Amino acid sequence: MASKASIAGHPIHPMIIPFPLALWTTSFIADVIFYFWRNTTLGLISKFLLAAGCLGAVAAAIPGIIDWTAIRNSKVKQIANWHARLNVIALIIFAASLLAHEGRRALGKLQSQDSLSVIAARRDSDFHLGLARRRLIF
């Protein structure tokens, strides 16, 4: 199945998803460095990286939803539903981390770490979704 959301035949969703992942990971790294060096600029950088990652995740979700609506096979749809749920959970935790960065920094860093754990679990659903797309016609 060709993606409904594509540019010149290339699906948009896989093009966009590396950005929020990289931004959120870099935000976590900035928080870890902040913990050791206490440079206030790192806290600000982390906050902006979190915000950009959340915006990027929403931008990636739009073509993902468009592709999701085109799935006809129930097995692939079930895997795609788990993929979407885990992404929404990660986005909610990162958004909460962004809000926590405004006040208590320790809570924000902890939530960033939890969100990275959700993303790692989501990678398993990505693997199964990719296998299902190759094996099943939907």
C-alpha cells in the first residue's frame, strides 16, 4: 500500500519522526549535563528542545493518522493502534516534563527519563508494524 500522505511517492511520517526523537533525547542529555554543571543555559536549552520535540511529534502524527485511516487489515490496524497509543503516552509525558521544567527541575528530568523508556518500548511496536506491512496486504 502506498502512503496517502507522501511527497513524490515517499511517505511523510517516517521522514518527520526522527526529529522529535532526536530533540527529546538531546533534551535529556542537556538535563544530565545540567545536573553536573548547573549551567542555567542548559536548563533553558532543554526546555526549548522539549517544546520543539512536542511540536515535531504533533507534526509527525498528522501524516501518521492519514496513513492509519487507510489501513484495512485488522492485524496491521491492531499493531498500528498500539503504536499510536505508545506515541500519545510518550507525548503526554514529555509535555508534562516541559511543564515541570517551569518549576521543579528534578521532576521534569525524571519525566524525561520515563518518556525515553516509553519510546524504547514503542520501538518494538514499530518493528512489528513494519513486519506486518511487509507480510500482509492492507
